[in-house]
Amino acid sequence: MKSANQDNVKPDNAQQPKIDEVAEHAKELKALQTSQAEFFQFLEKEDADLLKFGLEDDQKLEEDEAEPEKESGAMQLDQERFDKWMKEAPTSIKATRLIVKAFHVAAFTSCDQESDENFTFNYRILNSAVFNDIMMYSLKEIPAIFDSLLNRERKEGEQSEKSQQQIPNKYPQRWSKIKNMVRVYIKSLLKFLNSLAEHKMINFVLKCTERLVPYFGPFPRYSKVFLKKLLTLWGSSDEAVRIMAFFNIRAMALNLPYPFINMILKGAYLDYFRSAKFSNPRTIPMITFMMNCVVELYGIDLVSSYQHAFVYLRQIAIHIRTAHGTKSRTGHDSTYNWQFLHSIKVWVKLLCTYPNEEDLWLLAYPLIQVIHGFISLIPTARYYPLRFHGVRMLNELVMARSRSRANVDLKVQGTFINSVPYLLEVLTFPSLFKKTKPWSGKVLDITHLLKVNDKYLATQAYADTLLKEVHEHLVTFFAAYARSISFPELIVPIVVQIKQFLKDYKPTPYATKLKNLIDVLQNNAKLILSHRNLTFYSPAEMEKVATFMADFKNRTPLETYYDNLQKVLAQEREILARTAEKEWDEENKLNKGEGESDEEGDDEGDDEDDEGEEMEDDGPEGDDEGDEEDEGEAAMNQVEEEDGEEEQKEDVVKSFNLKKF
């Protein structure tokens, strides 16, 4: 019985003889080292594995014995222990490291981690109150504690300059002590941010991360992950989250080392390009916000911005050239869409924001040619709304350049951007001189249109809209040159053609405005002539010409007229924007209701499709809606394909004489 019992117990204690054997072998080796030292040294050189016999197994056994202790001995993190860490953290690396570990546990346990199901942590958070304190303290205070541990002084809200050294180079000794801790904190923060869905919580986390941005520099992998998440939030999230995401993107552009800004500029423009696919009263504010953000980012490093802008403008020019060479509707639709228009607008906005940067303004010449090609692609009356969008961009460049005259050299005086021919061509539209049809529909607002339906072309509403736009853009163009010494000669051909138009056109309120504009232009020319007669220099003396009327403090007649017109237009646009937004919401509700009824009446599908086609032709705003998704697809694909060829274009970009700004 005794022998049988021993045999039954033996499998349970199978490891015990091996442990005894290893221990006995170790004693023999120790005795051998004492008694025969020379032989022991020979074994070390010739057969070292013999001396290590059993040690690896011994270590493995020790680890296996220790593993259950680790799993069962997780530290219970209560409020008292965490409060103690918080008191010590601002001056203690050890306490800060413990808090970061606790934050790591909290961040990972708050996520659904299928891949980490068997992962064990050193801490076990006892209740939700402690969990909340860990998260709040770690998000709000840890970045400031990192600054304190590095002895890094920075005022609240202050951004470090790009010229300053990065953290590892500026604080090498202190940084080596906290590097791993910072890495764990950033990794945990990104994991927690990716798990969030509530906008308020995301906004709070982004407010806390803005101060942490300089610490992303030594970790390029995490920087890319963070930027990708920020761009996603910036392009498709709540308004408050968009703003905070942009603040973090801007902080990365300012603080992270070159060439990370290239990734920011590329990602920001492409996200803006994708978001600008549709334009309506609801999306215009978001598109405008993203455009302003792109301009802000591109203003951080103008040398890098020039290179990116050059590549994207070249892609736009290729699209326009291709569209001019084809007569198919598909080729035109790939260019005449909102996405393409907004891709040009952002570069116009960039140059208008920095009118004094002469090197950046080298882009104005290809940009202006692109706009001219864009306007002249389909010069028909149906596309006059698109023409006015292009003219507005040209006039914005004119106004931005002329307003910077006081701070720039003579090159500004030599910049002439002419948009008048496109406006005068509108005055030759044959339907303006024919009997127009009455229009009892809603007010025709072309702000959100690229083209109009054919049935609008012969209406009085469309004729009034054309004259209103021509009047507005003529005033804007001439206001930019209101103090030019050549103003009297500049207005002569325009005044002659407008007078000829008014002679043949029936009197209307907008025709009267054009007549008043002629009077204002002539009065402004008289003022210029009166000052010009007092000068004693020739047109060849450009330095003196550049200072013409520089001491004239009052507003000229045309400038006063322009100011008053802008006030009236601002009020009209505000009213039209509210009306358009309301109508857009009503149309969406109506279309949603019709969609539900279509699902219920499947048997009458053919009749409803015919009615739907008639409704698409029923109004200008619906004219582009159905096809816009396909119209910009070719342009988007081409941009992404050609963007991969950016490196091949470096030689072309370098052919320009780039200077440091």
C-alpha cells in the first residue's frame, strides 16, 4: 500500500527530483571550483554549457512559481494611496511614474480590448471615484508635471518657437529619466482618445493635450497616429471639437521638428478637399472654417507652403487643360463642380492673407492663369454664376494687393489683375435685350449655384441678378485702383461700353445703378486729375508715382461708394443666408418624406422616376445636386494619384529661386 501511494503521489511532485538534482549539481561545481581551480577554468573556456546545466530550467521554475503571485497580488489602488501620490508627484519622479502607470491601467481598462483579454495589470482600481480622479488628474496635471520635472519654464498658453531646440536636446539628462514614462503616458492617452465617442469628453481631452504636444517630438510613430486622429476630428466632428482639434494640429506644426510640417500641410489640404465636395447653406460655414484653418497652417512655414501649393496648383492646371481639350460632358463635370472651385479658393485666400510676401506671390501668376482658364471653359449664360465666382476671386487678389501698397515696394504698383472683360461680356447677353418672362418664384440667389436651368435664362429675375453682380464686381475692381495715378485712363473703355449698353437697355433699378456708377467713376477721375496736375514728375519716375496721393487722408468718391455698397450687400447676404438655410431644411424634409413614400410605393416606381426627373429640372438649386457626387470624383482621384508623385516634381519646384522668409 505504501509503495502504491508513493507512485500515485509521484506525478504531483515530478518536478521535485529535478530541483534536487540541480541543487546537488550546483554544490559539486562549487566544490570543484575550490579544489581544482585550474580544471574549472578549463571547463569555462571549453564547455561553458556544462557549468550552466539546469540553471535555465531553474530560472523558468522560479518564474512559474512567481507568476501566480503576480496575478493574485495586484495592488489595490484606493483613494488614500492615490492622494499620497498626487502630493508627491510635482517633485517626485517615482510618484509621477506610479500615477502614469495607474493612468495606463485606467485608459486600457476603459476600452474594449479584445487583443488584451489576458493582459494583467499591477494595479486594481477599487471604485469609480478613484478611476475618475486618476483620469482627471492625469489629463490636466501630468503635462505640467513633465515641465516641472524637466525644469522647463513655459507660461500658460505659450507656444514654443520652431527655432528652439527639441526637448531631448535641450534637457538631455533630465529627459533620459522620464522618457519611458512620457512614452507610456502618450500611448495611454491615444488609446483613451480613440475609445471616446462623446463630443464633450473629446473636447476636454483635446484641451488637455494641447500642452502635451511638444512631448510628441521624440516619438514620430505616436505623432503620426495623433495627427491622423486630429485630422479626422477636424474634418468630421462637432464644431467645438473641430476648433480644439485644429489648435492641436497648429501646435504640432509649431513644435514638432521638420519635416513633420509637410505631413500636416498635406493632410490638412486633402481633408479640406474631401470636405468641400458639396456646397449648400449648411456646409458653407464648415468649409469656410476649414479653409481659414488651412491658410493658418500654411502661413507657419511659407517655404514649405510654396512647394505644396505649387504642386497642387499644377494638378489643378492639368485638370483644366484636359477639360479644355475635351468636348465631353464628363470632362467638363470633373472641373465645373464645387470641390474644384473650393480647391482654387483656398490658394486665393492664402495669397490674400499674405499680400506682402513677394516670394509667395510668385504663385499668383499661375493661379491667375488657372482662374482665367476656369472661367473660360464654358462661356455660356447658363454658367454665369460660376463666372462670377471666378471674377470674385480675381477681385479679392486685386483688393489684397492694393491694400498692401503702404508696406510694400513698387512691385505692388505694377500688379494688374483684370477681371473687367468677363463682366462686360455679360452685358452682351442677348436675352437682356429681349422681352423677358415674368418670374413669381423665389428670389434667385446665385451664391450657392454654379449654373442655372435653361428656363431661368429668359426671366427678368435672372436679368436683374446679372446686372446686380456686374455692378458689384465693377465697383470692387475699380475701388482697388481708386487712388491710382492712371485711374482716369483706366475707366475710359468701361464707361463707353456701359453707356452703350444703357442706351439699348430698358430702364430698371439695376440699370440705374450702373448709370450712377458712371457718375461716381467720373467724379473720382476728376479728383485724380486735380492731384495729378499738381505733380512735377513723369510716369518714368516710378518711385514718385508709387507715392501718388499717399498724403490724401480722406476717402475718394469711389471708395465712399464702395463702403456704402458693402454695408448694403452685407445686410442682403445675411437675409439671403437665413432664407436659403430655411429653404434648404424644408427641401430636405420634403425629400425625406418623398423617399419614404417611394419605398412604400414600389409598384409605381417608373412613374415616380419620371416625376423625379421633372423635379430635377424644376429649379437651379436642385440642378447640380444629383450629379455632384460623381462630378468631383475624377478630380479627387487624380489629386491622390498625382500627390504620390510629389517627390518626382522636386526638381521642378527647385527651379524656382526660393528664399528664406
